[in-house]
Amino acid sequence: MTNEAQKLGRNFKRIRKEKGLSQGDILRAAGIDRAMISTMENGKANPTLATITKLAKALGVSPDELLK
């Protein structure tokens, strides 16, 4: 996968853990499959902009925070 996908996954996982959220919390809030969340956290998925937006909202951050 691309470097960007890995960066997104690392940022997502870091923010999720900092906020004390589980993957289950995110899937319930964003309506996204747990397998997708896991694959993304491992840098092996390129989520759509719509998915990134849903994930950011579930985390309470802006989408650009996930992409830094």
C-alpha cells in the first residue's frame, strides 16, 4: 500500500487509542465494518473520502487530522 495509507492508519489508530475508543466503538459510531477498520489501521486499505469523513466524525476530529 501507499505511504499515505500507512500514515492514515497510524494516525487513526493513535487518535483512537488516545481517546480510549475501541474498534467496536468506531464501527458503531461510523457504521463501518470492523474488518475495514483493522485493514485501514494496518495501512492496507485506501478508504474513500466519505469513509475518512465518517471515521473523523466518529473520532471527533477533522478529516485533515487523519491525513497529517
